[in-house]
Amino acid sequence: MTGSIRALPVVDRLERDGRTLLLLEHRVIELSPLALATYDAASEGVAGLEDLVAVLVAEFGAPPEGDASEGVRRVVDELVGLGLLEHAEG
């Protein structure tokens, strides 16, 4: 995974009672706190996976076992598949 990670725009965002819903053109997606923090960090222009891992570990702490970058990579891949993030070269 090279280059930066960029959030794609959504039609609307609703936050209520600890839940966050993102409205896309033809569907609504509810994000977990980790997925939301990932989307928000990408919206603010994180440079790449390493920077994103640092932001998320600072917010949620390191996982008890394993490498945080592996988990963050899975979240990023899922959000890319949902059309909320994209990989931008350069």
C-alpha cells in the first residue's frame, strides 16, 4: 500500500446517540468508532498507512497482540471497498 489514503466525499453525515451514519448516493453506512476515526483521519489528510496507524494507536491504544498496521490495513481495505476511501498515489 503506497501513496496516501484519501476520504471520498459523502452526501451527508448524521451523528446521534453515539452512532454515526454516512449517506452515500444510494445507501447508508453505519461506521464503528474505529472505522469512523479512520475515515476522519483520512478526511484530514493523513499521508499514508504509517501515519494513519500512529493516529489510531494514539486514539485507541495498541492492540494487545499483533501489529497495529495489519488491523488498520484491514479497516482501510474495507472502507475502500465501501467507497469511502481511496488510495492516491504520490
